[in-house]
Amino acid sequence: MKSIKYLLFFLVITTFLNSCDKKNEAVGYQCPMKCEGEKVYSKKGSCPVCQMDLRLHSKAQKKVLSDVVSETSIFNLTSKWNTEEGKTIALKDLKGKTLVMVMIYTTCKAACPRLAADMRNIEAMVPSKYKKEINYILISIDPKTDTPKKLKKFAIENYMDGEQWTFLQGTESGVREFANVLAVKYKEISPLDFSHSNIISVFNPQGELVHQQEGLGVDNKETIKKITETIAK
């Protein structure tokens, strides 16, 4: 009889401790100096070793930050977009990763191929440890011509078909609205030709603009620096 009581007592204690561990993992307050290694606490407080205030564990902090949207965030835009894979998304569906964005059109024979090359160069120069934290977005300024099928073909032909790349086709009004946000100017010269700005933009995981690179074939070092700084925050 006693053995059964001890067994029940052990099961209750084990269940209680496991539930505490899960709560700690979910909330995740941790000493900024990591005096106790990776140990986390379920409530705010001070480190018992160095007495510094506990801070949100990095993973929990990123989760909290990713849910915050300011007035200047592009995630406030309600326009719908079609991807090269045939999915329909809103910009807020891109929340949570650093975004590197550029506006192009697939029939362009001058600037756009060079912009695509600049995007590939940026992607190649980012340290490998940050690769999964970034999404590279190419938005068409010619939604009539650039169907998801054509965007997919362009992605394959330009070696931009990995999961880190996303191509978007919107409505004409959605494209105009987003171009205004990026300060990108474009004008239709003929049915298949546009004059446009050559700007690559970097947004943080909350959709706020943090950096722009203007021109073709320019030095990408400042853009790479801003991308890595944004991820490291």
C-alpha cells in the first residue's frame, strides 16, 4: 500500500515539475549575463547570482517583438498579393523575418536584371548564420504582364527559386500604394516598358523601413551591415 502511495506522490511531483518547466520555456525570463547558463524563469525578477534584472529569453523576446506593429509598419497595408507559387497573401504574412525588397518587372532588359543581380549578391554576402532570418521579396510593377507563372519562370532563370525568395504580383492600386511607401517612382513608357527608381529596401521583422540602397551595382556593405544589425537586435 505504501509503495502505491509513494508512486502516486512521485507522479504528482513529476507532473508538477514538468508543467513548471513548460511554463518557464513559454515565458522565458533569463539573466542577461547568463550566470546560470540557459536557465529561464517564469516570472520577472532579479538574477540570484549577479542581481541584474531578468530579461525576456531571446526566443521569447523575438516572439513578442514579432507581434508588435507600429503605425509606420508595412503590415498595416491591407492589399492582397499573389506569389510565384500561386498563393495569395497579405504583407503581414511576411512578419517575423527581416525583409529585403525591390520592385522590378520581368520584361525589363536594362535595370531589372542588374537589380536582381544586386539582390543575389546581397543574399550571397550575408553570413550563413543569418540566412534563415531573411526573406528576399521582388515585387512586380507590371501586374498585368507578370503573372505568378511568369514570375516563377523569372525566378528559375535568375537562380532565385529557393525558399528565401518570394515574388509578388499585386493589383495596380496595391503596387502604387506600396511604391509610395518605398518612395519608388515608376512610369509606363509603353505596354512592356517602364521607367523606375532603382532602390533596394530593408525592413525589420515588424515591417518598419530601416535602410535603402539606391543605384545599380553599388557597394552592398552598408546594406549587409544594416541587415545583420536588424537581425541581431
